[in-house]
Amino acid sequence: MKKVYYLKTCSTCIRILKELNIPADYILQDIKTEPITVAQIEEMQALSGSYEALFSKRAKLYKEMDLKNQDLTERDYKQYILEHYTFLSRPVIINGDAIFIGNSKKTVESAKGNL
């Protein structure tokens, strides 16, 4: 599968998608208008190895809910991501068995070589 989970209203996501020049055979899913399903998050977890790897600790809600002072489990990370799209570290790019999570320079460079 070739898929990108992103946020259409996120300037960083849009910049990265332009920089990567995502091929036409990729499916783009705006996670705000088309929420992530349980099957999709479980597939991402299988590729990444954990729900925590998919979780954004930079989300405004993370700070507002004071989650950094809580002992979160994998189950908690999964539930928070499913409850609110801002908890997914974006973008998430999937190409077959390869997954690229987030917007760090290193991740974007790795994704470039794997599209």
C-alpha cells in the first residue's frame, strides 16, 4: 500500500508533500475530514512497532491535558490517536513495508529515497 496520512490545514505537511513530490499512485488521507480507523492505526503500529512512535507529544492537547505527567500505556496512545487527530505525528507516509513518521529532516530525507 502507498498512503500518506496528513493534515490539509498543516503548512508543514503541505510543504513536505510538495518537497517529496508524492507520486500519483499514493492515496492521500486528510485525517481531519477522514478520521483514522482502528484498522489503519493497527496497520501503522505493525509497521512502526509501537503506538507511542505514532503519537505526537507536540500536540497542543498533549500539554493542555497534562499527559506528560501521566504514565501512558500503548493502549492509551492508541486511544488518544483515535479520539483526536492532532495526536498523530504527521505526516505518516507508508510505502509497502516502510513507514515514515513525522516531519524531521532525517525522516523526510529517508522518505525521499523510498518513494
